[in-house]
Amino acid sequence: MHTIDCVVAGAGVVGLAVARALALSGREVVVIEKADAIGTVTSSRNSEVIHAGLYYAPGSLKARLCVEGRRLLYAYCAEHDIGHRRAGKLIVASEPGQADALRAIEANAKRCGVDDLELLTRGEAERLEPALTCASALLSPSTGIIDSHALMLSLRGDAEAAGTSFALLTSVAGAAIEADAIRIDTRDANGETFALEAGAFVNAAGLDAQAVASRIDGFPGGLIPRQWLARGNYFAHPGRSPFSRLIYPVPVEGGLGVHLTLDLAGNARFGPDVEWIDGVDYTVDPGRSAVFYEAIRRYWPDLADEALQPAYAGIRPKLSGPGQASADFMIQGPADHGAGQIVNLFGIESPGLTASLAIADHVVELLYRPESGRRSGVSA
């Protein structure tokens, strides 16, 4: 049986960032990914937004890791020539009665360490974005967009340069906690099995994180949280966007509302909405466009009929369901579960992309600098 320092399950953006951080800290790392390529699931089905960190509960993992992750991500993109743009975004109040909600977002953001927001009058906002209609707005200049695929390729390249190995088309069939290690049984696409003995195991399997944790013999099942699935549908708009910034409405239950995001070519896409589902299904129902038209026209009334086309969908691995308060990330380290050198990453939805580099540093702390890492703890 081959013995290594660390095994990471999952090669999405967070798993890649974790593998890179572990390898750069001098550990021998193997990444196990059941798909045939990196980043093909949640990491490739999002808005590609670099979030500022406005909405999360102050002191939460989401708030702290988003703000720190944003700082790290902008620096990483500049250093590694990753396509990105600090585009900025406007959170818009469609009616005067929503102005208090904007002020509440600004106050919350300040408590999270985001102090560059600016409240705008209707005239100020519409001068910035002539196609916009609103009652008032909140400007976030540090929100941006990124080429997420280029980011993941770069993270993989860094990890491999530091000695990381990747096993694609390979899944975690089971695992067992031993005296000084974790035995991990893998299965490839041909059904062949192979066992690894690792000093540490990081479960960054995204939508499959709960399933992977349940396969670890000796791990307390009562500490594995329930998962809810929320599909976010996206619709595309042909041609260049009439907006130069991202446009977000005041948030709604379960998400941030149907917002306008941009790609690096200046094209617009709208979404995601929130659609609670029972199983993984990426089908976009064209009929949902009616709700999109209604929501978008509150801030862009000139949106033409028949202008939206179904694009793609992503699925959020949420730890809270319909009608429940939004849950934080749950990052379980050895001090939280007492079951060996294992870190479980549960509920890594938005802002997981933005926070990925900060999450990676946090995982290294939990495994190898427990006194430092323990300050962050587990949040749910």
C-alpha cells in the first residue's frame, strides 16, 4: 500500500486550491476526482464573480474567508496573468421602500470589513449606467469577474509543479480511520480498486461531500449535516451588454436574486434564480424565462421580448433549506470531530470561488497548525 501525506477528494476550484496549498507547504498530495477533468461540476456552473463580501453574517466563515479570499484572489490573478476585471457592481433598489435594505447591506458589509461601498441616488446610479432604472443603488467597486477555468488550470499547474498527482475518473469507494493514518479505497472507471494510506484526508467533494463522509468507517455519522440542493438557472442575452457593471437586485430568500453578470468579453447573462430540487439535474426549463423577464425589467425595462435564451444551470450544495436562514460554510477539522486528520468541507456554495485560496490556507491550518486554525472553528 502506498503511503502519502495527504489525499484530497474533489478537483473543483476549492479542492485544487487546497491541493496547491498543501503541496506548497511541503506535503506529498494526491487528488482524487471522479470526473474525467478538473472543475466540471459546481466550479464550472457559476457566475464567475469575485464577491466583495457584503451579505454574510459578520464573523462567519463565509464573511471572513470571502473578504480574505478576494484579496488573495486579485493578487493571484495579477501575479499569474489570470483573466479578470474589477468591474464593480450596483445593488439596486427598484422602489423607494427598499432604500433601508441597501443601508442595511452597507452596514453589514462594514461589519464584515468591506468599507468601500457608496450609496447612490437614482440620478447618480443612472448616470453610471444609462440603461438602468432604479430608485437608488449601492456601489461595490471591489466586486469583479474572473475566468474561472483559467484559474483552475493555474491552480492545478501550481499543485503539479509542487509534486501533486491527480487521479481522474477515480472515486472514493470507502475509507477507514486507522491509528496514525486514513486508509482510502479508490475505484477507477474500469472498476479497478486501489488503496492509499494517507496522513491526512480532505473531503472537498462538493455535491458529493456528504456521501464521501458517510463512507469513512469510524467517522461519527451524526456530524454529517443534511444537504439541500438549489438549482440556479441562467439565461443568456445575445450581443454586448448595455451595462459595464454587474447589476444585482436587493437579495431574495435563498440567493441574491436574478442579477446581471458579465463575462470578460462583455456579454451579459442573467441568474441564478433559486429552484429547490430533489436530485442533481442541470436542465434549464425555458418556461422559467417568464420570471426572469419580470425580475430583470424592474431594473432594465428596455429588455426586449424573446431576448433571453436558456444557457446553463448550477446546483448549490446548501446546508439550509426553503424558509430557513442561510447557513454558513461548515469546515470540520480534527478538533471538531476527533476522528483523525480529516477535514470535511460541507456546504461550499457561493462565495466558494472567491474564498477558495483562503479556504485552502484555513485547511492547512486545521491540519498542521491546529492552534491557529482552531480560531476559525466550525460554523453551520
